Amino acid sequence: MRIDEVGGLRIATFGDGPRTVIAVHGISASLMAWGAVGRRLPEGWSLVAMDLRGRGHSASLPGPYGLPRHAEDVLRVAEHVGAGPDAVLAGHSMGAYVSVLAAARHDFARVVLVDGGLPLPLPEGVDPDAALEATLGPALARLRRTFATPEEYVDFFKAHPAFVGRWSPDVEAYVRYDLAGPEGAMHSRAVGEAVMEDGRWMRLRTAEIEAALTAIKAPTYLLRAPRGLLDQDTGMLPDEIARPWADRLPGLRDEVVPDCNHYTILFDEDPVTTVLARITES
């Protein structure tokens, strides 16, 4: 993994092949969400992942936040690394929504949306902040507390429903990368304001997401996890949300990836094999 910086955005490059993947992480994550995918790239490929502003080692970059701002950053990174017309754009969770906005503005050879990217309108009368709290659960709660040691932070994540019984060195590297501050007062690098502002945008601006989806020219793959963010039986994008979009967009290939939840789709061996195949297939 080689580290670089683009206008304050940290980027990491896995692999050294001529074909490029630009990879975008989720709402409270970091570039290390793509670590398991990046280290298993086939020959001939490179994967460039970034810490979005307000996250990871890009946490100090100022707002305003919002998905269009992240899409601008993604396109800036793509230009910086010389991503040509054969480059692939991949996004996970909120990163899939950012990728939709970016792909509507710039042509990529392929767009891969990993458990995200389809509009999720709020039910009438539901507060977007309350919906975000209910959806993210522990991932959001950690932003409001401190931890005495790195081990305490790791143990907090080991108790997350998505990772119970599914812990791995890749997950641990992802968790430890996110930690900042001195012992006794350690905390997540993710900025709470950024997470909340982006979450509101994602749930309230569904018309803009819908317009961007219909504007994408590239073949688009939707990879869905059958289990949710808290490992519940219903995934983030159940059939009743995904199938109407698959019918509406002839260029959208919809696929449920077996035996994973919203997080482990990027960490467990079999799901990662599927994600890699869709990203790198001819």
C-alpha cells in the first residue's frame, strides 16, 4: 500500500498494474474498508482508495460536506492518478452514492455499487437524524465517546453485531487505522458533523440520486448483501427496492452476494472474490 496526498485528501494505492480502480468508502469508514479487496487484486490492476473529507487522515479537511462535494473529490483523485477511460469506479455504502454522482459527470468503463447507490426515501414524518441513528447503531455511537486504549476500541468493534464471529486481520487493520488521539482519550477519526451532514443529504436528496443514476452511461453492477448493517435478516437494499431499478435501467446488473452482511461483503473471502470479479472482469 503506497500513500499519497491530493489537496489534503489521503489516498492509498494497492497494486501496480495499468488498469485502475477508484474506490470510495462508506459514511463513517476509511480507505481501509478496501484493504481486503486491494491486497487481492489480480495482476495488471491497481486500486486507488481515498479517505473522504471528514474521515481517516482526511478528517481535517473542512466542510461543507454533502455527497456532491465528495464526488468532486473523487473526480479530482481520478484525474490526479491519470485514470483513463478504462478505469473502474467502485463505491461501498455511502461511497456507492458518491460514485453514482461522480459517474453521472464522468465516463468510467464500469461502475460497481457495493450495497448502496439506490435512492432510500424517508418515510413521511421520519426525522433523517433519527433514521441514521437507527440504521448505523454502534458505528455512529462510537463517534460520541473516547477509548482508553487501542485494545478497548478493537473490543468495541468485536462486539458489533456485523463482526461477531467474523473477525479477521483485515477487519482489525481497518479498525486500528480509524483510531486517533492519546491513550486515555482515543477516538474515531471520523468527524461527527460530516457523518450527520452526509447522512441527511443521502436521505433527503433522493431526486438528485435518481437523476444521477439515470445519467450513468457505463455498465453498472449492483452487488447486494442479504444481511444488514447490524447483521439483521433484511439487507440495506432488499428486493423491493432493487428490482424496480434493475427493471428501469437496462445497464444495471443486480446481484445478491451470498453469506455476508453490509460490512463483511468487503472483508470475508468469498464475497471479496465476487467483488473483485465484478470489478476486474472483461
